[in-house]
Amino acid sequence: MMEGRASETQKALIKELFSKIESEVGISPVDVEVTIKEQPPHCWGFRGMTGDEARDLKYSINV
């Protein structure tokens, strides 16, 4: 994940992953571990540029 997401956003992602894994794969949340690794935008590459060069994203990055 590109660094800069609010902790509330990260928690929501983790909870949604637990829910989807349980409902769609049948694995109980007690048997799943989730780790979010954050990287600075300059370490990301997409659409032929690095994350810190992207200016037309449809979402904000709080760096």
C-alpha cells in the first residue's frame, strides 16, 4: 500500500478482508493474519511513472 492512508482506512481494509475471506473462501478470521506494508510513493511504479509523479489519481494520497 502506498503510504499515507489513514489508520481508519487501513482498519476498514483489514476488516473487509477478514469478512470476504470467511464468506467467500470459508477460512475463519482466527486462522488469517493480515499485514499492511506501506511504501513511499516514489517506490511505486504504474502507468509509466512513479507514484510521486502521478497527479491525476481519482483518490488522494496524504504524504
